[in-house]
Amino acid sequence: MASYCEVCGKKTGSGMNVSHSHLKTKRQWKPNIQRVRAVIDGKVKRTNVCTRCLRSGKVDRAV
């Protein structure tokens, strides 16, 4: 599955795991992406959308 939102462009972020002894290893934060059927330009299309966009009503879901 794609790791970015086709509505807002949110994608994977990167950073470090930091242990108690301050050792650092790389890690990723992935957005919660859902594949949904949405109405885009009057047609039903499958898109990859983050849950923040779904919750805020930026996507008109098809029924």
C-alpha cells in the first residue's frame, strides 16, 4: 500500500529511537492510510487517504 495521502500529501516521517543510554537507531512514523472509494470529479475512484482527512470531511466517500 502507498505510504502517502493523496489528499493532503502526508507521508512517512523519519527520526531516531533513543534508548535510556542514549543510543540512537533510525525509525519511521507511517501515517494511517486507508484505501477508500471516494467521489472525485463526479466519478467513484479508489484513493489512498489518511484517517485525518476522512475524519475531517475532506473526502466525499462513495456508498
